[in-house]
Amino acid sequence: MKYQTPPHIEAYLLAKKGAAKSYPFGEDVVVYKVMKKMFALIGDIGINLKCDPDEAIIWRSMYDGITPAYHMNKEHWNSVLLDGSVPEDLVHKMIDDSYHLVVNKLTKKDKERLLGGFKT
């Protein structure tokens, strides 16, 4: 059975321009991508998000529900529990940051496609 992402988190992830979900690692893991680049991965109880290495350390020191991401580059990815131990507004901020870090690394051509040809 596929893991069910909390509806409010799924809606927030999929509201990102160009966001799409897939199950490349099986039915128990949901991956959210922009332009074929992963910005979030959700497993049984948490979400893995790309992060600035300095911010990653700060969030981990402030919340027990934020840890280095399992099976990911622990310098650049955090796991965040979705059990209420991390405030939802912070989860949203971390999703936003992850998305923007990935978009900023896209090629110029992919950025233009994503943004509809508009330059930023």
C-alpha cells in the first residue's frame, strides 16, 4: 500500500511551480521533483528536504524532530518529522528553501522553461 502524505503537506508541495510526485523507490516512498530534480522525499513519518548546510545545523540543534537525512548527503539534507514536533510554518519554510535551492541549480534553459520564458 502506498504511503499517504499528509494532505496539507502534499498540497503545499504540489503547489510549487513545476512540482510533480513519483514513486521511483517503491510504493512506500514519495518523491517530489521540479524539472526532474528532487526537492522532497517522504517516507513513513518524515520528509527529507534539501537545505543550506549552515541552516541544517541550526535547525537540528533547535528541534529534536529535525535530523540529518537518512540515506542522503547529511550535509545538504535534513529529515523532518511530520508528527507535530516541528511547527508547520517551519516545515513550509524548509519546503520553500529546498525548492528554491533546487531551482537555483537548474540550467538556464530549464529555469526559463519552468518560469515560462520570463527572466528573473
